[in-house]
Amino acid sequence: MRRLGLLLALSACAPEGGTASSDVDLETMSTTEVASTNPPVQTVTGATDETNSGSSDPVTSSTGPDTSSTTSTIDSSSSDAESSTSHGPPVCGNGIVEGDEACDDGNDDDTDGCTKTCLVPGCGNGVLEPGEACDDGNKSDLDACLNSCQEASCGDGVVWDEMEECDDANAVDTDACLTSCKAAKCGDGYLWATKEVCDDGFNDGEYNGCSPGCKALSPTRCGDGKVQDQYEHCDGSSGLMGVGCTPGCLYDFSSVPQMSCTMTCSWAGPAGCDQADADVFCKLRTGNKQAKATSFKPGPPSDKGGFPCSDSKVVLDPDLRQKLGILTEFGVNKEVYYQETKIASTHGVAQVLQAAFLVCSP
């Protein structure tokens, strides 16, 4: 009965007009044999994994997702991304700390916790920040910017290779390093306390108060009471009322109260009392070649002494002027005259520069 039922089912499934039922002895075939001769039945009832492994049936291929292919594609993409992140060159600004980056916040803001160069804020990161005078991003103290992010300068205690011979960070000119950051040496005009007996600022073998090598005083020198015309203006006394004599045997004009500078009596620049005349007055009063007048004011003369008209062609009656010569030591490259008294009486009411209204620098 079971075989008869199977035969009836197969007969019903066969296509119309087919001859499979009449040509094959279905009664003598096993169930397996029947199934193998009827592929449509195989598709309907299913098959084992071994049967499907080689199937090219388009229906079978399309109904199941290709899981192995999809997984392979995802893994490959992930691997590539990981490879790029791990082995590519660091990129500052991508939000990922890589390589030698100290930080990476992915922006160009230098004022937050991470600079646009991927360094933390602070001196030495190459970014000028509040409180810093400079930041060159290196660790050298020998250039124009110190490791403290302050500009190199004489007196900071650090030797700047290009500009300084030494830097002892003190204001002493009698040790091995001058306040100008030049190494002390014979002939610099400063007495190196532990090495020199004297230093006249020349060390040229000529008279200036000190023998060559700064180890002994010259036989004739400033302080011996004799004026050496080539090197000294005075020695102990200037010989002029109202003018002193410096320890270096030069004129001391610091007490001279006035300078005549009107018309052709101008000491420099155009006629009349102006900035150029005031600058000369400052050089003479301070003894500094670099001195400039930062403030001055002309006014009427007094009968005290002072610098009279510097024009030798001007006729004065009486002419009380004394010619001192060209004082290059003061930075004045023309004849300097001095008059001990009666400037107003000999020069009339023409205005002069008044020391009381003169401000010099340095």
C-alpha cells in the first residue's frame, strides 16, 4: 500500500503528456532511485549539503546570501583603514595623537590646550604666547631668543654668540667682563682690578698715563702735574675760571652756564640757536660724544662766563675769548672758544642757550 501511494503521488506530479510513468517501472524502483530521476522532486523536497555544493541552479544561488563574500569585503576594508592609521605619516590637525605629537585637538587655535603645531602651550613650542618676548622653538641659549622666551641682551648672564664676548650679569667694569659684554683687556680704559696696574684706554706705547701691557704707570702721565699737549687738556687744574679738570686730564665743562649761538655764532647746523647747537652744548657739558639735547630753551645772556661766539671773524670789544682748539674728545670738530666772564657785555642782548633749561641724554 505504501508503494502504491508513492506511485500515485509521482503520477500526479508528472507533467501532462509526459511518458516518464509508462517508460519506467516505478514499482521496481526504490524511493532514492525515483527521486534521482525526477529533478523537480529534488528541488521541492530539498537536498543534502553534499548534493547542493556543486549546484549551478540559479534559484538556489540567489536565495541564499553569500555570507562568506560579504564578510571578506568588510574585513579587507577594516584592515586597510587600520593599516593607514598605524603606518601612515602623522598628520597634525586630524584629531588623532600620532608620532611625536604631544596633542592633537583638530583645530588651528593656539590659545587652547593644544597649539596648531600639535604641541602643548608653553615656552619652546615655537608659538609666541602672552608673557613671551620671543619663542624660536629651540633649546639654544646662544641665539637671539633665550630658553626662557626672553630676548637675549647684555647683562642677562647668557653669552649670545654673535653679539657678546662674555656676560657675567653684573654692572662691574673692574672684573673680567665689562658691562658692555666685552672681555676686559689692556687698553679698554677700565682698570681690571686683579690684572692691571693702570689702563689709559690706548695700550699703544705712547703717553696716556699707562705703559704698554697695563702693568705699570708711564714715567710721564696724567697726574704728574705737567700738561702733555698731545694727550692732555689740563693736569690737576684747567687754568680757566669756571672749568674743571677731569681725572683723565681733560676739560670739565659741567659747570659752564651758557653758550652763544645766534646768527653766525652757530656751532652747528643753520644760523640761530637750534637743536644742533644744543647737542654740541650737551657734548661739551657731559664730556660724552654721543650726548643729545632732549630739551633746551634759548634766553638772554648773563655776564657770567660761558662759550662765546665760535665765529673767529666776529669782532668783539673787548674780545675776552680763549681758543681751546678742536676738541674731538668731546665729539666737536670745530674750534671751541671759552670766555670766563662778561658774555652779555661783549655779545649784547642776543639770545644764548641756558644750561638751566638744557636736558641732555645720556
